Amino acid sequence: MRFSDVIVALIVVTIILLIIIPVPLGVLDFFLALNISLSLTILMLSMFVREPLEFSVFPSILLITTLFRLALNIRTTMSILSTADAGEVIASFGSFVIGGNAIVGFIIFVIIVIIQFLVITKGSERVSEVAARFTLDAMPGKQMAIDADLNSGLITESDAKVRRVKIQREADFYGAMDGASKFVKGDAIAGILITMINIIAGFLLGALTMGLTFPESIERFTLLTVGDGLVSQLPALMISVATGIVVTRAASDSNLGTDVVNQLFAQSRVQLIVGIVLILIGAFTPLPDFPFLTIGAAILFTGYLKTKSNKKEAEALDVDEIEPDTSKDDMRRPENIMPLLQVDPIELEFGYGIIPLADPNQGGDLFDRLVMIRRQIALELGLIVPIIRLRDNIQLDSNQYLIKIKGNDMAKGNIVFDHYLAMSPGSVEGEIEGIDTVEPAFGLPAKWIKSDMREKAELLGYTVVDPSSVISTHLTEVIKKYSYELLSREDVKQLIDNVKETNPSLVDELVPGLMTMGDIQKVLSNLLVEGVSIRNLVSILEALADHARSTRDINILTEYVRQKLSRQLTKNYFPFGQAKVVTLEQSLENMLMEAIDQNDNGTYLAIDPLKTQSILASLAEAVRNLMQMGELPIVVTAPIVRIYFKRMSAQAIPDLIVLSYNEIESEIDIQSAGMVSI
């Protein structure tokens, strides 16, 4: 435990014990002086913070100082009522303020209490309440703005994390201040009640038990009561002012004093006008001449100095404007070329007609959808999607968008603004009017319909989506399709470092002794090419650690990993526990095994092109028959030939699913509905 933690805990315990344990008057004087010093420190500190979060502990300090004042009030009340004495501090305050007149002293005390309670405390309480409400209401918008800046690349992940923490701290701070301001209000009320009790009870006790006459009792206890009230209310007033300053403080790069001086005297013409008016008032009215003429002259002189300062700044600005432009020289410097070499992993370019969809100020939600895309890909594929860069491109049609992967055009599409895309799921109860088109992500026939036709289309059975959903869905499918290109070595390192936090021995065994980051990247890319999720990275690394000693072939290691993920593959492709598939003739599998050859770059399939065409024709026929049965096109082969047959079939059917028998759980009921032959 740190020393500061112990000290604060001891202070709180001491304050609580002070309520019930009597203390000598000398110690009480010390505590009263400490209370005044602490309050003055807090007031000064509140004036020099640039933003409220720099003094985020203020609500807790407010509670502790309030408790400290109440404990001192209890101690001083006990001393006043029991011994008609409360120490030198209280007596001095009472004598100084009263000045020999108890009634005047009491009235001054009442005025101070009224100022604190009705003006400072009431205003601070209201500002705290409103600030807390507005801060909580603004939290969703601030979070969305952070996500938008993150997706647009203006900030990094660490910057976004810092901003989110700051927003949360602001909400907690203003919420705490809303409650803590009630302490100040209650303290003011308690001060008034304690003062009334001291006066009434003191009069009675002095006259009845202490042998004082009624005038002596009034004089003695009024002196002590007013002194006690001032000693407690003066620190309370400073704390109330500090509360008001903190909750009304707007974020700034300077402290309160600098901002007040800079902003109050920013306009020289205002100072000149005020100075002239004050001089005229002093010279031509019955009001006293000296104060108005002196103050007016001082303000007029300040305005004159400010005017000269503004002229110098304007002249300096003019000189800067006519200085020769060195931007051309800067462009010739080699270091300024480097930013041009950066290629964004993912870019979404769009015409000017789509800009409202990406502008939150116009109700666009495309930024929010990009955040969801990154989360969705992380959950489905286990891939860290890079920042998606949004750009407007005047070379595109107004309603056209373009998706780029590493600077290359991968897909494009068109939308119709203020329309919805209606797609038929296969059977609808009627036709609907609209602009015929093709859904860009999956190539399905669709129609752009007006917004007032949306409800009718949904009643007829159409699937209706808005333009933002069309773009985000298309972008999601493109990212999934080319996910293997987006996986960099840096991403692999980040994923492995994440695994190392929970499985350090596994990572130490595999990297770098058995495999390099580049080898692991190739295996993961092979999995992503066929749409296999790499989210279960622990199992993938375990499979590599088991087999990397026996082979260095990336293709064979990929097959071992797929077999390790058999339960995951089975769940994805056979959710109902049974399916009809296409298999290979035994003679074809034997021929493929014999055709496997090897060179310096790895293994490959050496087969005659005519035989390849014959095999692909047989495959297309078998897959066509399978799809006519309403089944998902899946081919099951022997483990040793799976990857080679997949690469061969990708020439004709890129999205064909090819599995090996070792990748399917034994409880799955597999039926052969077709066979590929030579």
C-alpha cells in the first residue's frame, strides 16, 4: 500500500473521530486554521486548471472537506455551550467582525450565509445538474464521432481508446459533481441551524447556568457564535466558489486568469468606448470626479495599448503573406514524397451523390456501419480488418461507389439515392414497380423502389434494404473474398502476441524455432482463401506445432490444420447432421496422387490439360445435378488430394467447397449424390 493511500485513510478516520472525541482548544485552533488553508488551496487550484478533468478528484475532496467542517462545527458548538469559550481563532474572528456591536456582527454573518446559500451554492448546484444531464445526453454522439474518425483514419486505435476513456471520465465527473453539490447546499443549511442553536442555547445556558446577566450572555455568545459561523462559513464560501468555477469551466489551453484577461480585454474598441463614457460621467455629472476619471483614464490607456498591439500583429501578418512561397521547394525535398508511397489496404470511393450517406451531420450512418463490418469480420473470420478509408471521387458517377484493395479496383456498384433496394427471396405474392437492377454483393435480380413503396414491398414478401446497407453488405463480401490479401505479417504478429498472453508456452514452442511469421502467414492465408475462420488461433498453432517438425510444406501443414478444425468445418457446412455431396472416382483419386510433383517452390499437380478439361466437365455436371436437388455444392475427396483438386476446380467453379474425409466428423451422415470421373 502506498504512503499517500495510508495518509488519506488516516485523515478520514481522524475526521470521524473528531466528531465524538473532545480535543483541546489549541488543537481545535490548529484544525480551524487548517480548514481555512485547505479551502483557500482548493479555490486557487480550481482557478488554474485548464479543464475540469484535471481536478477529477474534486467531488471526493468536496465530501471530505464538508465532513471536516461539520466535525469542527460540532466540536466548537460543544465548547461554546459547555465553557463559553472556543479558542483564539473563533474569538478573534468574532471581535474583528463585530467591532463592539453584536447586532451588526450578526447581520453581517447572516448576509454572508445568504450570499453563499442563495447565490453561489444554488447556482453551482444548478450548473452541475445541467452539465451532468448534457454530458450524458452527448455521450452517444461523441462515441459515434470517435468511431467515425477511427474508420476514416484520422486517429489510431490507441487515440480512440484515450478519447473513449476521457468521455467516460467526463460523464462520471459531472455525475459526481451533481451529487457532490448537494453536500455544499446541506453544509450551508447546517451552518445556519448550528448558528441559531448556538445563539438560543447559549443565551439560556449563560443566563441560567453560568451566572451571567442577560446582556453579558448576549454579548459573550453572540461574539462566539458569529466567530464560529464566520470560521466555518468562510471556508464553505471558498469551496462553493471553487465548485462554481470547476463546473462552469470550459475546456481551454489556459487557466482561468489567462482566459479572463485575454477575452475581457480582447476588443480594444470596447475599452476605448467604456473609458470615454466613464470620463464623461466623472466630468459632467454630480457623481464624484476622482474615481470615475481615474478608472476611465486607466481603461482608455489600456485600450490604446491594445490598439497598438493589434496594429503590430496585423503588420506582421502582412509581412508573412508577402513572403515568398517555399512550398515548391518543400515539394522537391525527398522526404515529402514518402507519404505518396503509402497504399491504403481498403478504400471506399464514392461519387458526390453518396456523400450524405457518409456525413453524420446529414443523417448518414455509413461510418457506424463500417465499425460493425470490422466487428463482424473479426467474429466470423478472426481477422483484424485494417482501417477502411473513405474518399469522395469526382471522377465517379454521382451515385457510383468503388471498392479498392491495396490500391486495386475490386468491385463497384451504383445506388439510387432516396430509394430502397427490393430483392425477391424466391417467392413473392406480387410484382412491384421500380428500377430493375442487380444486387451488387451476390448478383441477385432486384429493383430500386421509392421510399413510399417500402411497406408494400415488405408485405408482398420482398427483402427491402436501404442504400447504406447495400454498400456495407457489398463491402463486407469483398473483404471476406479478399481477406487473405489483407492479412499482413504485422497482423499475424499481433494475433500471435494476443495468444501469447494466455498460451505463452505454445507460442514459444512454435515461433521462431519451428516456423517463422511468414510461414504462419501463408498457412492462415490458405485457410482464408477457402473462407475458413482463423479465430480459433490456439488450435491452429497447436496443429502447426504438432506437425512442423515432420514437414516444412505449407500446403501439407494447411491440411493438418484443417483436420484439426474438423468440428468447426463440420458445423459450418453440415448444420443439419446430414448432406448429399459429390465424390471422386477411385481411379481419379489414384491418378491425382500419382500426378503430384515437387519443385523448389513446393508441390503441384502435373496433369495433362486435356484430362483437366475432362475432369472439370464431369465436375460441373455433378455439381449441377447436386444444386438441382437444393443441396449446397460440396465435394469430398481423399485428404492427400484435396488441396490439389480444390486448386484445379477453382479454374471453373471458384466458390466450390472441397473437403476431405478427415475434415468431417464421424457422426455426419454423408451420401454421395454424384461422382467425378476421368
